[in-house]
Amino acid sequence: MEIEQVVFAHFQYIERVARFLEGSGPEPELQSPEECTMGQWLKEHPNPKMAEPHARFHQVLAEAVAKKKAGAEAEAQALLDQAYTLYSQLEHALFR
């Protein structure tokens, strides 16, 4: 899989979570950092600088979904904002 596809898959994932938080989409299927496209790509192309932010990206999105389901809208949105920051960091690290 090409790196552009890997990055785009993560963009789609974060957007599915965002739609759920907005109330305009179904609850997304949560992905583990090991099983997602980037996790698979990282197994083939190890990058120690990306492991922690990638795992944190998935953790933050899972927490955002849990907060939304618990009715904590503002906390869910703050977590989504963190996820977008992590996404940007990952994208930057991959395309440098």
C-alpha cells in the first residue's frame, strides 16, 4: 500500500469520528493502531518516532467516541481537536 493511501485512510477515519460527534453519522468502528492501514504499513516500514503518536491518535479517537456516548460533548470535541493535531504530526513525519 502506498503511503498516500495510508494517510488518506486515517483522514477518512478521523472524519467518520467527527461526523459521529456532530450527530450526522453512525458510530464508527474503532480501529486498533496495530490493525489499521498505518499500523500494517509501520510493520513493514518501522519508524520509532511514529509509534507513540500513532497509538495516541487511536486512543484519543476512542476516548472521543466514549465521551460522546456518555453525553460529554465538549470533552469529545476537545479530544477530536487533539486527534487532528496528532494526524497533522503523523502526516508531517511521513512526508518530510
